[in-house]
Amino acid sequence: MALLLGLSGAPMTRAQPATPPQSDRPGPADVVLVPGPPTLPVTGVFTLGFRLRGGTLGQYSEFPELEGFKKSGKTSTTTTRIVQGRRFTDLTITQRYIPYGEGEYVIKPFQMTVNGVVLRSVAATVRVGPALVGNPASTPPANSPALTKPANPAAPLQAVGDLDKLFGKPKPALYQELPDHAFLAVMADRPSVFVGEGVRVGLYFFLTPADQAQLAFHDFDDQLPPLLRELHQATAWQEPGPEPSVTPDTVLSRGQRYLRFRLAENIYYPLTAQPLHFPPLALTMVKFKFLKRPEPGQDNRLAGYKTYISTGTTVQVRPLPPGPGAVPVGTYRLYEAISRTTFQVGQSFTYTFGVEGRGNLSAVLAPVMAAWPGLEVYGPEVREEPGPGGGRKLFRYRLVARQPGPVPLDSLLNLVVFNPTTARYDTLRPGLRPAVRGRTATPAPLPKPEDDPFYGPALAAADTTVQSLDVYRDVHRYANWVLIALLGVAGFGWWRAGRPD
């Protein structure tokens, strides 16, 4: 029967106690994690593996990178068991890890997928101690002359030079950390804005193309929500931008070509003149160290961590100059459309008035069309077409002209906006003046009630006697008197019933 070898080379047929990583819940009966030892010497090997029972191995994910350890190949062990005449085969795949040095290392929770089954581990601590002196497996037997010879306590220790190499001055580091040019930044597209004007603020991670081999994202889904909370501003209307992108774009920054990852991006519209303060943020990345002398066929990297901290930034907010009050702020232009080219008295037509450009569309409210003799106005219907940092907002009115002549839309409808580019107020007015042709429509007379087939006979048979306006008040007074009289009769009867004969 084939057996799995442990750290010291001694055979073991089952996993060690559950101090190191192990499954936090039992998986399916045919695949389980095989934990490694809780302690080992610095010259030993730490192992993680999984055991597949009674099945054929298909696909499985890579074993995790462990901080303080270097991967050193895999082993495969097959064990055959015969139970009641039936043959069972167990396959164990083991990943070997060589410790970088002495100390206690935390093995973080990880998960693996084997044949579509997800195996999860819990956190654990592995202690790496000093190297063992000698090899227990090569100890002479009990009847060996070397054991029967009495030991001399005063004898000097032999092979001092070798021990000095092992326990004396530390050996040079096997791994080296290469410098990188990556940085984290919170950037705004402008240093100051007016109240109501939008400013785009993003959290970006920059790295050079050469840094890709030594950097990787670490627990990004857990790190991102706290960063988004730090970017929130209580005094601004916030519109979320594009989703975080795992595909970088190429930009020039500080005179060098960088790959830029967009971690978060929002547009802020300040509601007050209070500045927008964005604090410094921190992002932890996986950074690999590399062997000074790479070994062919081995993973020559050692995973570590590095935290990048951005500098805070502030966007100043300027108040609007004195004007007509609360108005939309943005670089808007007028958009208008009409449904007809010829207009007749009594015919309805639609007129669309709106704005398009950059700004907070939520602050653009529907303007009220002033009253005009002979013009009926219905609506408006509102339609919004958002775009990056702005878009288009349209208001659709339905109009019916009851008399001929031009319809002065420019006098009936307008929208005042503040243009932050020119720092002044603009009034957007319609440029269309439809001319209505035809004769003035005479309203049709209202039908008489007596001509109605239902209400006519009912009105003819109704009582035409004039009733007093106080009739209902008098009825109420009479009803109260009757009620008082009835209560008096009931009380008298109760008194009579209680007297003795």
C-alpha cells in the first residue's frame, strides 16, 4: 500500500490534528482537504493537499500562495483498498512549501475547487522552529557499539564550523524585492467649482507596465466598500460613475506611461458653498519577491503585501453671484421641436422644449407656460436621456389654439440657467413662433337639461315647492324633543316598577 510521506520522511496514513488549515465544514464524501502540520523545522517542508476517494480527478484550482513559504512542487499518491471484495482507490495531491525562515506564520482562509466541488479552509497558525540536529531516521540500532560506548560530557563539540554556518551568522536573503513605480491617487478634474456645478472625482491605481509582474490585487471586494464610504460627501448630490474596471487604460502621468485602474469614480454637485474634502485612502496590494537565483521549473516568487496611501484632495466651492434664485447650473443649450408645419384653429399640436449639455439634470425642473387667450395648454410630459456628466431633458407640451394668429412661445416659456463657464445667468427662450390659420372657433352651446332623455322627464315630474333653508335644522330640533320625551317616559316607568305595592 502506498503511503503519504510527512515532513521528516516518516510515513503517515492520516492527517495531523486540526491546528493548521482545514475545512470549516464537511465537504462531499468523495473529496476532502488534507491539512499540514502545525509545527515544523526551518529545514522541513510544509504541505497542503486534498484527497479524492473513489473517483477520477478532473480539474482542480491552484493551491494558494502562503506568506513566508515558497512553493516547491507537488506530489501525487495513490492508495488502493479492498473492502468486501470491492476495490477502492484514493488519490492524494499534495503541494509542498519551503519556509523562508523561522517564526509563526498565519495561514489565511482559502478555498479550492476540485471536480467542481468547493473546499474551504479556516485560518491557522504554523510555527517554524530551528533546524533539527542530526537525522532521527539514521539513528543506530540499540545494539550498536556507538550506543554502548559511554559518553564523555567533557568532550568538545565536533563540527563547530558546520554548526556556525547553521546557527551562527544569518545567511544572505534568498529573495529580493524589486522597486516599483506604482501609486494610489484621488484625483478631481478641476480644483474649484460653483455651487451646483459637477466635479468628477476618481480613485485610481497607477503602475508601470514593468510593475505588472510583481503586483496583484488583494481582497479587492472587501477593501472597496470602505473606500467608497470615505469618498461620500454629505453636502453634495452624488451621481455614480462607471463601475470599477479590471481592464486598465494607458495614460501619461508625470512624464511616464502608466496603466491606470479605475477603482471608483463619481460626479459630485455641491449643494452648499462648503468645500469638498477627500481624505487620504489606503489600498493593500500583493507584491512578490523574487529569488536572486531562479530555479528552473519552480515558482521563483514569494508573496508579500504592500500598502499604498494616496494624498487627500480638496475641491473649493464658490457661491453663485446674486441672481433670480435657485436655478439649474450647467453648460446647457436649448433644444426645441414641434410636431407640425401648418397650424389650424382647433387642431392640437405638440411642442417640445428642453436642454442638453453638461450639468445635473435632476435640478432642471419643468417650466410653467404662461396663459394666453385662446390657447389651451396640457402637460408637460417629461423625458430624460442621461449621459456622462449630463445629457438631455425634454418637456413635451400639447397645445390647442382656439383663435388665429401667431403664438408667441418666446413670451410664454423660458428657462433661466447659470453657465459656470461664463459665470453668468442665461435665459433660454423658444425660437419658434407658430402661426395659426382659420377662423375663430365658436364654442358649441351647452345642451339644455330638459332636452336630455333621462333628466328631462325627471325634472318635469319633480316637486317645485320652495323649501325653507331651515327645514333640516328644525327637523333636528324636533327629533331632540321627541328623544327627551321618550327618556322621560322610560325613567317614569322604571321608578314605578321599583315602588312596592
